[in-house]
Amino acid sequence: MAFNNYNTLSKEDFKLVEPTKVEDLNPSFFKYNKDLNIIICSTCFLTLLNTKDIKKHLVKNHSDFYNNTKDIKDIIKKLEALNITSYLDLKTIPNNTYYFKDLPLIFNTFMCFKCNYITTSNKKLRTHLVTIKGLKNKDTTKRKDIITNIPIIILYPSLNKGLFIPKLPNLELNTSLVIREASTSSSSNSSTTSLKENDNTINTSNLFLDYISKKEDLILKAKEIDESTISNKALSSFLKNSRFNIYLENKNIKNLKGEI
Ligand SMILES: [Zn+2]
Ligand SMILES: [Zn+2]
């Protein structure tokens, strides 16, 4: 998967992404993910390092809870009995798979255009390009082969470890338009071109329904969090990402008005 198209996302865009399931533990600020076997502290926005870190973390970061909870020993025992993968044993987390809403999204990132290696350090990425790939910068101008601002999540921020690209908002509609643009501009044989155009017609007709359902979604969400207005930013970024404005081109707005 090419992540290059995902460097204009903002936090708002992730409202459309369903968060990965986690269980509430006791204390409820601890969240457990069964798939990766990790405990996330939703107050501190990090993942506990291992079983030993449970008590340590409570003592250090939640001393009120630790000192004022009667059955704290039993609570810790129960937590320690959970299957928890140590940060040392955690395998590479696949990109575009998990989205933990209790961990912050980080946008200040640098990615290798060849292998999707991603880091928060521009220096590390430059070293990666030069030493691993042998790609020296030709002149003193700013490197153009570094992709920036791809969103990531870091499980262990203090160690800068457990870094992955979260489940991304659906930009498929965008991609289909890019394919159409590419296929109409090239002189490829007619059968492939018409096939691609068919695909695109389906996508375009879904686009309007998709827009309406997303809009309803946003209204519902706005009501849930007791906001009096719809998040205009989320809506406009959806419009931008879906290229809904392209769909509207050459359409009679009066005819569409009733449907909105
Ligand atoms: Zn914590
Ligand atoms: Zn690379």
C-alpha cells in the first residue's frame, strides 16, 4: 500500500475511523487489547512495557489511586494475570490495521519513499536513505524524496518504540479518480480503459450516498458530544478527501438540493 496520499490528514479525519476494540480493566483508565496483548493507559497515553510495569506505573503515575484503593493488591494481581506481551517481544505492528483512540496521533513524521520506513526523526531518515539505500542527496537543496506528515501512533513514547501507521480513513474514492485520470490520459487499449471507467462510474454514484451517510454520521456524533453545530472542519475535510466537489462539477445543483 502506498501511503504517499495520506500526508494531508488531520486528527479530524480519524473521526471516520472505527477505533480498535479494547476492554476496560480495573482501574478503568487501563484498556486491554486482546489481539496484541497490551495494556494502554488512557490517562498517560502510553502502553505498559510489561507485567512488571503494572505496579510501577500505578505507583509512579497514579499514586492517588494506588494509595487510596483498599484492594489494590488484588487489583494488581488480577492485572498481572493477564496475558501481556513485553515491549521486547512485541512483533512489528502491521500498518493501517490498528487505531487506538487512547494513544495520540503524531503527524510530525518522515517516511522513506522506497520501503515505508517511518520515523519521527528527520536525521534518522536521512541516515537511512544514505547508508541503507545508498541514496545521496544530489545537491544542497531540501530532499524531495522524503515523505512527511504521515500519521503514526507510538506505543512506547519514552522509548520511541512500537511505532506504526494507524488504520487510515478510507481514501479509496480518491484513488479511483486518480486511476481514471491516469487511464484517460494514457493511450492504453480500449478494453482496459472501459473497464476502469465502469468501476469509476460505480464509485461516483456511491459517492453521493456516501456523502449523505457520512454527513448523518457527523450530525449524530455532534449530538452525542453535545455540540450544537456539526463539525464543519470534519465535513469540509471529508469533502476534500472524497473529491465530492469533482462529483458536483457539471451537475445541476437545483436537482441535487432535494436529496441533501
Ligand atoms: Zn497512566
Ligand atoms: Zn527505505
